[in-house]
Amino acid sequence: MTRLHIGHHFFGSGNIGDDYMLAGFLELAAATIPGARLTCCTPFDRASQQHRLPGVTWLEYTEAARDEAIAACDAWIGVGDSPFQSEVGSWFLDHLLAERDRCRRFGKPMYFFCVGVNDFGAVENPATRAIVESAQAIWTRDAQSARLLSAIVGPDRVAAGPDLANVFFARRRFGGVEPGTIGFVLNFEDRSAFSPEALADVIDRQVDQSRRVRWCVQEVRTLSGSEWELLASLPAPHRERLDVRAPDYAAASLDDLAACWGVPEILVTSRYHGALFGAWAGSRIVVIERNAKLIGIVDQLGLVSVGDLRAAAPLLDAIREARPVEPGRLSDLAGRVEACGRELARILPNRHGQGR
């Protein structure tokens, strides 16, 4: 039996993309590391995670619990997301440095699986270098992240793969595309890249074309630049035109989370998993490239994109050009994630400390 400690601590925080990623990892683990015991410490909503993702033993985020979990595991694994980030402070890198110190103290190997680089500034941070250099192996979720991390440790320890949510989406049956609908999944940590007036203009044009406009919430917390804050910044008449779709994060099943947005014909998103959801659901997608990770998925999926939402005209042009992603391209992503899972399983130590 292999004991893995999932060292990322954001699970249960309220972003449904996180649940999609972990669901994909659990499917892979069941197929490639049968009988594996998984633990994770989180300061967020452990009850929601136990409800949706019972394959993990969910622990408190305390110094003692973190020590105990890492001491008992065969390997530490950072599962999903973009841990190498600097846009919203050092909170994630600080956490990872502390995890690295624990792994050193208890003699446990570190792996990162299907992760990304959030922003280009993060790779210049000495903390990123220290963490990456401590990893035995890293699988990224896009080619751009692999290039950036390979520049730190060389290519031998870094392999490019897709995002874990592809595994979950590949198994899910989506409802049909809803003609005449457009959905927005928007988040901007850098508010200088967003204009409420420009978005209001875009919404007006959609209504003029008799499209139903949907406001899709991926992050249920009211964080700076998140869906709820951006919604509040719109003029009241425009807010009233929107069909707001937000998940019941505490109680929803995985399928409930994935169903809450419906399937808009067009999906405009500045969120990574908004783009991936839309691709698998069959929507026509426009990505707003607010940071490096969005550039990575645009390249991976061949999506139409704009650099910001400061003016209406570029986004309106992109909406006209948007097309669905070819199903074969998506099937290839899911297959590549599964191949990464098999590679991980081959090199993980077992409970006796030997490779497979």
C-alpha cells in the first residue's frame, strides 16, 4: 500500500475548479495506484470535501497534523493548480516552503503533478527556485509551464502534461449546448485589466442580439476581483439582466457543480477551468489572458483570446470568431493525463521506501 500526502492546501476553499482537478486525480489514483491511502490538510471547508471526495482523509491544517501526515506518508505530492504564483501575495509559496522543510526533516520525496506556472513573475522568485529544486519530478499541465520550470532544474525532472480536470470532464455527460446563450466566467486580480463600462457595453450588445446572458460563478467567496465583486461593479440595470449561476459549494455533488452553469453556446472566461469546462461542454470559447496560465491553455486548446477587458470592441470581435474545440483534441488531453498517471505510479516509492 502506498501512502501519499496531498500537500496543496487550497482544497475546500470555494473554487469549483479545485474539485474538478482533485476528482480527476482520484480517478487516476484508483486506476494506477490501487489501494493508495491519501491524506490532505486544509484550513477550509473539510466537510464539503469529505462529502464530494471521500477517497481522501481530510485533516486539520495545524502544525501537528501536517507533521503527522508527512511523517506517515511514503511521498508528498502537490496535486494540480498553479502553485508557482506571485500575483496575490506569497501565501502559496510560503506554504510550500514549509512543506519542503517538513519533507526534508522526515526524509520524504516531493512530487508535483499536473501543475502550472500562474504568472511569469513567479519564476523569478527565489522561493519558486528553492521549491522546484527540491522536487524529485514535476508534471506540468501545459507546455509553457514545462518550459519555464525546466529553465530552473533542466528537462530531466520536468514533463509536460494536461490538467487533471480533463479526466473528470472526459467521464462526464454534459447537456446539449443551449443556443442563444452567452456565459461569463470572470476574475481579475489586476483590476486595471477590467472595465465595468466595457463589460456593460458587451452585455448590451448580447441583449440586442436576443442572447440570454448568464453570469457563471466559479469562486464562491467574494474575493478581490472575483465573480461576485465584478458583478457588484456593474450598473444595476445590467446586473438585473444577468442569470446568475452559482454552485451550492457546501452540499453539491461533483455532478451538481458541473451542471450549475448549464452549457452556454458561447463562454467568455478569464478563468482556467472555465475555459476547460467550456471546451468539454462544447461551447464556443473566448479566453481573456489575464496571466500566464491562461496563455498556456489558449495555446493548448487553440482558443480565441484577447489580452484584457478594458474595451468592448476586441472582445466583441473575438466572440464572433469563437469556435468549439475539436473533440479529438480533448480526448488526446485526457489520454495524456492518464499516461502521466502511469508514469507517476512507476516511480512512486512504496511503504518500504522502494520504487515500483
